[in-house]
Amino acid sequence: MRTLTTMTLLFVTITIIGCSSGARVGGRVLYDSGEPVAWGVAVFEADKNIYRGRIQNDGRFSLGGITEGEPIPFGKYKVWFSSTERVAENGDDLIPQLTEEFTSSEQTQLFAEIIPGGTRRFDFTVKRHPNWNKQPGKK
């Protein structure tokens, strides 16, 4: 009886671990100066599937499907960042926070691979856009 119970427990444990098809993923986004990116959205994209996580004040993010922190499928993802602009003083113009290679699915060179037993934390270093501290019409 004890052997049967042990075997059943082992089978259930292997089944639960083996059937996992995704992972909870998070990380941090920092400027190359070491400062955290204080807002925006981290985007992981693969085969037209997109998973997003809001970037917090300290640069940390947690990805999910419908809700943040929900497991996302294993696989290789392009990584980029959206909603990283701020409104200029004139109220009309948007000033980009990051350079274009970090804000476009087509241009990004950032990737993350989520594999069973692999890392679940991905930290990225990005470049601040040169116009970030400028206001429109000012040089």
C-alpha cells in the first residue's frame, strides 16, 4: 500500500510539472546609465501572440496573458517597449523616452527565450532618446 501511495504521488508530481506549458515571467528595464525606466509597457511577442506587463516606477515588470503575472507559453519572444512617451508642455507633441530600436517590433534586437527550468527573470538595458529632456521649439 505504501509503495502504491508513493508511486501515485510521484506520478501526480511528474504530471503536474511535465504538463506545465508556460511560466510566470518578469524582469527589469534600465537605461544604460543604470536608472530605471519609470513607466511604459514591456511587450513579449511571438507568432502574433503578445504578452504585456506594465513597467513600475522602479523599472520592474511582470508579464501575463489576460492578467499580469499569469503564465505565458514557453518559446522565443521578441521584446520591445510601448507607451513610453510623455506629453510635451504644449499638450500636443509626444516626446519619446526610448530610442526607436527599443519601441518597435520590427526594429528590436532584444529577445527572450522561456524554456522549462530556465530563467524567469529578464533584465534589459535600453537607451534614452536624445530628445527626452528637450521641449518642442527649444534647443
